[in-house]
Amino acid sequence: MKIPVLKIDQFQKSKPLKDLYINSFSNHIARNKDLISKPHSHNFYLCVLFTEGTGTHEIDFNSYTINPGKVFFLKPGQTHFWKFDTKPEGYIFFHSQEFYEMKFLDHTLHSFPFFYSYQNPPLLEVPQEKRNELQLKFQEAYAEYQQDHLLKELKITNLINSIYIELTRAYTADINIEKLVSPSYSIILENLENAINTHFYKEKLPKFYANQLHITTKHLNRVVKQTLNKTTSQLISERILLESKRLIVHSNNNLANVANTLEFSDYAYFSKFFKAKTGETPIHFRKKYFH
């Protein structure tokens, strides 16, 4: 069994805007509970604001607390599921990359820090004084989505853009703008993450990725060190480890097949790698996860 990848049209009502979905969170849960009750991934960008409720949100094996004022962001391919202790409420919207970027040709989704790098946290606690203002923007987008007024799509796109701008300002409020990494380093890091996502099954050495980006390995390591305080090898290992966890937990493959899928020479080598990174064997990790 593979992790289900959910598409926007599975969630849509009648006469939807193409590549866009907006709902109140309680309606979303009620209408789609069979789709979203198990770990799954998406082929779209997602943003949710919680105004009520508590629980946990697991994103790629990291657990985050849900409470009023929390906003979560998901990029295509990330695996997640919700677990609620008290009834949630809020607003959720998701859209394809094309829906946004066809309207803002000079501004991509990766300009926003929460979508820019997997190294950036996928959540934000909105300051108390900003919550009402932000909630009103989500409410207005939801109300517009339900109506059929003139220039509906343009208004919703502008509201989503406004939401993203406000969330970016809150997300970066504690960052000294002068210390942000240079745009050229940001582009290299983005291209590196994309290259690792594409090739990590086969290619596990920094030299390959430096060649893909047409820079030296030394320069690539310098960029990763200055932007993330990590090494290129660490980024590659983290991606392999994440995929290992996804396959161990969300597929019915035996562990030897998981090792084979990830192109390790044998299971013993894979198990040694996994234990060195997590402190436990793949078998123990699978048992613990379902305990």
C-alpha cells in the first residue's frame, strides 16, 4: 500500500474554480473525513488557520501542537494527518502552483519562506493582535468562494496573496532582514532541494549535485553551511531518512524491499544507516509507530 496522494478535485464542490479549494475547517473535516483520516500527501499547496480546537498535526514524522492562532503550511508531497483532542474550527484553502503563479508571473510561491525550503518550519503562531485581522481575510476568501460574483477569481487570488504577505511578515518578524541570505544563495539552495528530491534514490554524494547546479562542491558546501548551518551530505541523508520512514510506515513492503527501493546494497547496510541516524532499527521504528 502506498501513501494516497490526494488531488484538489477530490475535495471540490459543484462549479469549483479550477485548481482551488476553500472551506471552513469543520465543514472540510465533516465532508472529507474518509479521505483525510489516514496519513496522506497532496499534489497542491495548503494553508490552514485554526481558530478553535486542540490536538496534534503530524507532518513528515514531526508532531506539532494544534491550538487557536496556529497556521500550518504544506507543500506538494509532504505526508501528514490530523489528530484532534477538542473540536477544531478555522479555515483551510489549497491551490495548485499554477493557480497562483499564472497570476503573479514575477512572484513565485517559493518567495514565501514557509514554502521556500523544507528546512523552514511548516507552522506559525500568529500573534494575538494579528489574529482577528487575519481571520477576517480567511473569512472573506471563503465567502467569496461560495458566491458567483463578477471577478470572483481575481478577488480570491488577491485575498490569498494578501494572506501570504501578512503571514510572511509574521513568520519573519524575529529575523534581521539584513542578515537574510543573498538571493543567489537562496536560488542555489532551492535548486539543490529540487535536485535532491529528484535524484536521491540513486545519487547520494555532494559532487553529483554540485555538477547538476554547475558549481564546485566547495561552493555548494559553503552555500549550505551559510544558509542552513548544515553540510550537503546532511541534506542528502535527511531526505533519504525521510523517505525511509515513509516507506517503512506507509507501505506494505518488507524491509528488504524498502532497502532495495532506496538503492542500498543490502538490508544490513540500510539498517545500519537508519540506526545511526535515528538510534533504532527499521523494525523497531515500524513497531513503535503503530504501537
